[in-house]
Amino acid sequence: MRSRRVPLPVLSAMSALIPTVEGCPPLTPLFTFGVIADIQYADLEDGFNYSRTRRRFYRSSLQLLKNAQRSWAESAVRPDFILQLGDIIDGFNKGPGASERALDTVLREFSGPAEVHHVWGNHEFYNFSRSALLRSRLDSSALHRDRGLSGDIYAYSFSPAPGFTFVVLDAYDVSLLGREPSSEQYGHAMDLIKLYNNNDDLNCPPVLEGLQRRFTMFNGGFSQEQLDWLHALLTVADDKRERVTIASHVPVHPCSTDPVCLAWNYDELLAIIRAHSSVVCYMAGHSHDGGYCQDKDTGVHHVTIDGVIETPPDSDAFSTVSVYADRMVLKGEGRVEDRVFLFPS
């Protein structure tokens, strides 16, 4: 485990959102990016989640995406890129041609000048096979794919500015979703989930509380190949003293989410993050209430972005992140809280 001083607590005052020097104008960020999660658009009336405990606003989620895009377009400092953290359309779109129509509708709203990095969530796999996703416009890795990975692992890295690297990870690399039932990967995932969940419906958590609740069909995990690739990438980033942000659909820190939304092998990925001084932030979606924690041992920020799908039409759920030499400043809209992520030293 790396050893480094944990930074000051996350600043909450609005005055901390823009770094300033007394008597000088606000500093200009090195770069800026937008973040949005769990749009889950469908041309349907409002409904409820799987357990029928939370309302979902399927049709109006598109308007909330438009709100985000308009805000980014009108900003004095426009985002250099957008992180779309997965579940771009809802599983209810599954059907002949419906998934494609819904995806076309949403992607039209992402047609602005900023590059969009798409993360894959469980709802991507409710609508499309893994092979179909790799041929689709949701594969944003075309210019960034690391050929050291197997062809169907959706993980890559990119650098928006010198000294900064972003890594997109595939949280359903080990999963029952998107894999052919006859495949070795599917069999391995079934063996793993059955160790902990014997319910007939594998979308039902195996227990009422605790970390074991994560073993459901709507979650997944990271293969050893992907973990080894990440370890090697972070080792290089450590040597270069880079700042690395990891983006994936599923959270990996138990204090940043409800346990039912954790990755199956969150502990393995968390151990890798803790072993590398270059990592400063892990961003995820999946848990629609959002969440945040700062790792007490390393100072790494784990943020889960509130989901658009469960955001009422009169609110919003997106954020704009400005990156400086020593911090990232997240300006939330609507349900998303403002936060300042000081980089661990």
C-alpha cells in the first residue's frame, strides 16, 4: 500500500470552488470536462425501479440531458470532453429496432463539439450484445484502445492535458450481461455469483444488508487481465508523476455507494488503486442517489454521480469539473453537490 499524507477535508464553502490569489482574478483551469450518469432514456411514461420503491422519469430524462448540453455550450469555459458514465438508455427499450431508435435519439444530443467518452453500464447490455456495442457509437475507444487487452474488454486511457490521464474501465468484463450463455466468460461469472446468491431471480440481492448484497446480476466485475493492465498503466503513471482519474459505471469504495451497487470484486480494484500514488479520483454512476467518500488511507476521492433517470423534471443532475494543478473543482447542478477534490500529496 502506498503511503502518503491525506489532504485537508473536502472544502464545502462556495468560496473554495474557484482558486484565487488575493487581488488577482480567478485562475484559469488547465482543462474542463462535463459529467453525467444514468440517463436511461425511454419514450415511456414515468415508472418505477425494479423493486418499485423509486420513481423513474423515462421521457423527461432527455430534457435533462438537453439542459446539461445547453449549460455546457453556453459556459464561458466550455468542456474539453464529456464523461457519460453509463446506462445511456433504459432496458425497457429492448425490442426490434427500439434500442437503436432510443440510442439515436440520445446521441443526437451529444453531437456538440466536445468529445464524449462513453462508459458501459448494465442497461447497455440489456439493449445490446457486447459485440454489437463494440461496433456501435458507444465505443469511444477507437482512438485510444490499448491493444494489450483482449479484443472485447472495453477499457482504455486518454490524456486531455500533459500530466493528466483518464482511464475508462469495463465493470462488466466479468458478468452474466453481454456474454453468450455458452461462453467460458458466462460460465465463470455464473459460478462466481452462485457462490453468494442462490435466489431464483439473480437480480434479487442474496441478503438484506451488508457487502454481500453486491452479488446480483445487474452488477459485474473486472477480469484479472483488466486488473493487470490497469496496474501496469498506473505504474507508468506513478513514474511520470501523473494525476490519474478512473471512470467506470460501478463504484468500488463501500463508503461511496449503497453496497447493492458495488462491483463484485471491488476489493481487488480498490487494492490496486491504493497501491498507486498517481490515482486522485474514481468516478462512477449506477447508484442513482450518488455518493462520495475520500479514502482515509490514500486521500483518493471516490464520487458517485446522481442519476438523471430518478431526477424530477424540474431539477437537474449533471456537473462540470474544472481541473487545476492541485485540485479538481466539481460544480454540480440540481441534485449533484458541489465538491472540491484536493489532490493527495
